[in-house]
Amino acid sequence: MKGISTIVAIVLLLMVTVGLVAVAYMWLSNMFSMVSSQSGRTVEERIKSLGTSISIESAEYNPTSDAVELVLRNTGRENIDLSTMAAYIDDIFQDIQSGNQGTLPPGGIKPGILVKNTTESCGKTIKITVYPQASALYIIRC
């Protein structure tokens, strides 16, 4: 009987070992797929940010409407979602009244963007940012 109990103990140890290896394999494979999908999204986002670039063609202050009228150009290789646009005059956030809808294709020009500003803006610096990580500066004309 002593020989049979040794064989049973070895079989049980092998079954426990195989079970632990299977659990570890499932956990590691799940962890690897999660990490690779997150890094893939990060790489795609970084590539998109490298292809996103804008320039301000003109910025003129209109005292009648208390707004700065902008003309933007997409100088990058990616479409720009205008709803992600933010405006700053001398580093102070300003509301965009109109013109921030739709997309701007590469090489495209978007006139008629109105940035609300209640103070005299002549000679101040306007900064436009769009997602992801593209921005442009321009001195406002009157």
C-alpha cells in the first residue's frame, strides 16, 4: 500500500502543478493582450498628433461685435476636429462664438471663426489649440 499512496501523491502534485501553470498562462496572456491594445492606441494617438498642425492665416479684432475673426489653415496631414478647438488671448481662455463645428481637411482653410473678447485686443497674441497637441500663435490686427 505504501507504493500506491506515493503514486497518488505524485499524480496529485502533477495535477496541482498543471492547474497552476494553466492559471498563470491565462492571467499572463490576458495581461499581455490588455497591455498591447493600450500601447497600440497610444501609438496611434501619437502618430495622429505628429500629423496635426494648424496655422492662423489672419486674426482681426472687430470692435462692433467684440470678437476676433480668425482664418485657420490645416497645415498637417490629418483632419482636424474643430469642436476640440480652444482659444486664448494673452493666455486667457476665450469663448468661441461660431465656426468651431465640423472638420478641417489637410490643406483646408476655415474662415469666419469668431472668438468672443470683451476687451480691446489690438496687438495682443491669440493662441488656438486643437486636439491632439497642435497650436498656433498670431498677433491680432485691428
